[in-house]
Amino acid sequence: MTADNYYGTGKHSYMHYKSDRFANFVFSLIPCLWPKDAHAIELGAGMGRFSTPLMDAFPKVTLVEPVVSYAELLLQKFSNRENVAIVPASAHSFLATCERDPRVVLFCFHLLHHLTAAERAELYVFVRESRCLGVLVEPNPANPLLLLQVMVTRDMRWREEAQYLRLGRKSYRRELYQHGLALLHYHRICCIPPVLARNLLNVLPPFLLSQFEVVSSLLPFVPSYQLGMFGIGHA
């Protein structure tokens, strides 16, 4: 993960969602390919902006977050959730000690482009050895608006974000293949920009926004995110 000074107290307020509507919408676009008794592990949970849907869908959830201020926020935010454990650790240290279990579903929301190739390899090895499922939601490198977001958002730094530009479908497929895994599912999601979608979800039902997702296969530069699911198997 990147240094704590990039994800420090008071920074990246845009990651603090006041409502879970958008997180629920994003989660609704992920195919449910896991067993009912699966254990969800979210690496790099940050401020928990995508975490609540996991707690509603899984009987057991572990949030892993290396930044101390964010881990403390997670403890406060989800203190009333009995099915949640919060671990203040990096992905590297957590995976090194985590039990290999095929019922695990490893969620990575906007994490992989902040990891080095070696750190992503550790994650892939864990998935292969556990025979579990991995889920990634990352910025869509084909969307030009994301470049603008990095330039105008005060707390974002190009050196920390730029790697997302080279991590697309082909790159993930190649990396996964090198570690004995396959990209089991891939498509681009969120055809309405997240800021606008969050506002629309305050007044519109989610199924209306989901109608726009058909655009993702026609205009690949429109969706904000790319969704991938990976594990042992054939794409």
C-alpha cells in the first residue's frame, strides 16, 4: 500500500460516503458467484465506502486497512456490526498469516492500482493456494474523465494513481495467467459518473440507473469502473 501520509487524517474526504446507496448499487452489479456461507475479506477498506453491502450479504466480514486513522474510523463506524472484524494491517502482512479457505471472497475496491506488481502477485498466490474467489473494482483506464478527476482533486496525486492507466482487461488477464489463475468475469460498470449517480440515487430507484449499464458494452470509454472476478478455472 502507499504511505500513510497520502492517506492521512482529513484527506480524501470524497471517499467518505454519507449514504450507502451508491455502494449498494455497485455491489448489485457484481455477479453472486460465491457460496452462502462465504467469508468476505475487503483489503484496503479505507473509510468503508463500499463495505456496508458486504456486511448485509455475508455472514462474516473482515475489513483490512493499514492506515491507522482509517482503521479507527472503521471501528467507530461499524462498532454495532457483530459479523465484522477490523484488522489494522497491510494486505501483505494480513495475507501472510490468513488461513487459506476456499469459502473466502477477496474484495479489492480501488486497491490494485496502488499495489506494486510484486504485491499483486502475493494476492494472486493467496487466491490460487486458497482456491477462493477474488473480486476487483478499479478505475476504467479508457474513461478520460478520470484523468480530469486526478488533476482537479486536491488530495489526489498522479504518482499514486497513474498505474491504473495500464491495468485493464489484458493486463489483469496476463498477470493472473502468470500465477495460474483466470479472469472468470469482466465488464465495465457505472456508466453514470459516481458523483451524479450518488445524487440520482437519492431520488430514483436503483433499477432505473441499472438500465444505463447496457452502454458499457457499446461505449467502453463511458463507464467509470471495471469489474473483474478471478480464481482457478476458465474464463
